[in-house]
Amino acid sequence: MATTSDKPRELAEKVREVICVEWQSAEGSLHSAVVYRRLLEAGVEVPGYQMSAILNAFKVGGLIKAPPRPQREEDVRKHGDLLIKGVSSDLCQPS
């Protein structure tokens, strides 16, 4: 059984997995809304602002590249509202 403290880590792992799968067929960019939709389709609960926090951590850590652009607050709350333009091979390495 997962504890409350494990939930953000589990969600971050699921976000990572979806990014890695979707990036293989993305043609140079991947919108965070696509990742969000895949998570919902898989039955994953995504609390408000959690994807934004995870994606920003990936960005700060150099695991994804997402240039600055105008963002809608409602979309940031749901899925981070990022346009991913690069994914580091380190993100998709098996752990």
C-alpha cells in the first residue's frame, strides 16, 4: 500500500513513463496536455498543480526542454501547460 508521501513520487514516475513513450512518436514537440490525457486514460489521479510541479522539476533538472511561452492558469493547474521541445535520454533510462 502506498503511503501519502509516496504519491507524488509515483505520479512523477508515471509522468516520466508517459513522456518517454509519447516522445518516441512526437515530431519535435509534445504538449503536456497529451501526457495529462494519457494519465487520465490509464486511471491515474492527477491533483491540481502536481503535473506542473513535476514538469518544472524535470525542466530545472535538465531532463526536458520547454521554452517559455504564454500559459493559461487553468491549464497550468491541470497539466502544466508546457510545450516540451526536448527530452534528455537520462529521463528515459531504465532505473
